Amino acid sequence: MAQVAVVTGAGAGVGRAAAEEFARAGYDVALLSRDPQRLERAASELRSRYGVRALPIPTDVADADAVERAADLTEAQLGSIDVWVNVAMATVFAPVSRLTAAEVRRGTEVTYLGQVHGMMAALRRMRERNRGTIVNVGSALAYRSVPLQAIYCGAKAAIRGFTDSLRSEIIHDGLDVHLTTVDLPAVNTPQFDWALNKMGRRSKPVPPIYEPEVPARAILFAATHRRREVWLGFPTVKAIVANRIAPGLIDRYLARYGYDSQMSQQALPADAPSNLFEPVPGPYGAHGRFDAEAKNGDWEIFTDRHRDAAFAGLAIAAGLYGLHRLAKRLGV
């Protein structure tokens, strides 16, 4: 009998690519997201391409009861959940001075509490069977925050804290439940077309940009290998290591370059969509509008085992070199 994976945020972006990666590997997949039509299209494609069972469950992960109902429905129709992947997120491109309390609350509820709700729903069922894997999708921005995305960076950092607490509790209880995190670099997803944006210019990921299939493969790897954490892409390693070495220098660099690096020269349309409070309808998929710039064939993953051995020296050397270049640009 096929294993069962639940993927949140599965209607588009990394979640959509991850759902397909699990289906390709033979998993039956429950797809959680807010837009029913897009979710049904995604599930239909997985059924026809891979012959698996794909169950679309319209769900707002900010609603803990809705996540619980989705978990119940998954087990009733597909069977016991083997893997739960928390991907759903929301962000706002704006300085803190222009955010509202409602926007902060909503972004935090989706990005942080959405993963908390997923962890709790999955653990409740996996604890009974003493097996299963929970994969949280994090970000390099959980370690090194950037301007204009305080909501997202704060939520991703909070996920790290909650995950580490839960991991110790799982070890204390002697459970054979694996908890892991995959930290991502910039990815070519629709978020740059539908995230709430108050900057007047269309947002963009900071290169190098990865196609969503790259993190999808890393997520499947994390689900099937006993790793505490996976850093995806050398840019993630450089950001994390550099911030550990000289955070003050990075603060100054981002103060100077962090705004323009996230904004294109294209004016933001007056009717630009925003998915913060309501889903944006339309035929969005895994990819955003940056296919010409994104790379798909270079799969760089750095696990905790790698970091403790060969990659540690390489990461530090790269961090020092990067800091040297930053210092020269800042004139310090």
C-alpha cells in the first residue's frame, strides 16, 4: 500500500512542486490550500500523470480546527499519514512603518501558526503509531532577516524556535517520529506576483534563483533521510554563516542594498492582486515569472552531517570572502 503525504500550500509554488515530487515517488497525496479550483486542478494532474490517489482539501492553515479536519479526512480517505510537509506561507513587501496590525497578524498566522497547526495535527496522529516524518519548510531568512519582509522573517525565525522545542520533546518521549527542516534560498514562485506589496514596484527574488522543483527534491530527501536540517543552495549557507560572523556588517549592507535588490524597475499595477487575506484566483502553478533566470539542474543540499565535516570549512571561507567583498563595497 502506498505511503501517504500531506502537503500544505499545495495549490502553487513550492508546495505544488513538492506535491508532484511525492506523487512521482509513489505517495498518495493530500493537497491543502485555500483555492478550491486550483487545488482540484493540481490533484487531477497528479492522478493522471502518476496514477496515485490525490485528495484536494481546501484549507486555511491559519485555522487550527480546519487543519485538524483536513488530517481526519486524509486518514479516512487515504490512510495513515506517513509524511506531513508544512509549506504554506504569506508575506508582505513593506517597511514596518507601513504595516498594519491586521497584516502582521495574518501573515504570522499563515506562515508561523500554519506550520504549528500542521505539526500538532501530524504529531497527534504519529504519536499513536510511533512513526512518521514532519518536514517544515524554512528559509535562509529565518537566520538572516532582510528589510521589507519583517513579517515573513519573524515567522520563519519563530518556526525554528518551535521546531527545536518540539524536537527535544520527541526525543524525551522516545518517539520514532522524525522532525526536520529544509531552509530555502530564493525560489521562482508566484509569491512575487500576488504577495501584498506597498512599494510601488513589482517585487523579485534576489539571485541566484532556483526553480521550485529544486526545493521539492530537497523536501523529499528530508522526508526520506534522517537529517535534522537541510540547507538548500550555497546562497543559503553563505547568508547564514556570514550573519554568524559579522551581523552588524550585514545590517549595514542590507540597509544600503536590501531595498533595491528585492524590487524590479517595473511599476506595480494599480490592480495588483494580494493573497494575504483571500486567495487569488487564476491558473497559477509551481512557477513564477522568472523561468529565464532560475536554475533547475544544480541541486545543492547541505545537511547537518555535511556542515559538521567537509562543508564547515568551505562555508566559513565563503563567508569570510563574502564579508571582505561587502566591507569593500561599504568602504569599511
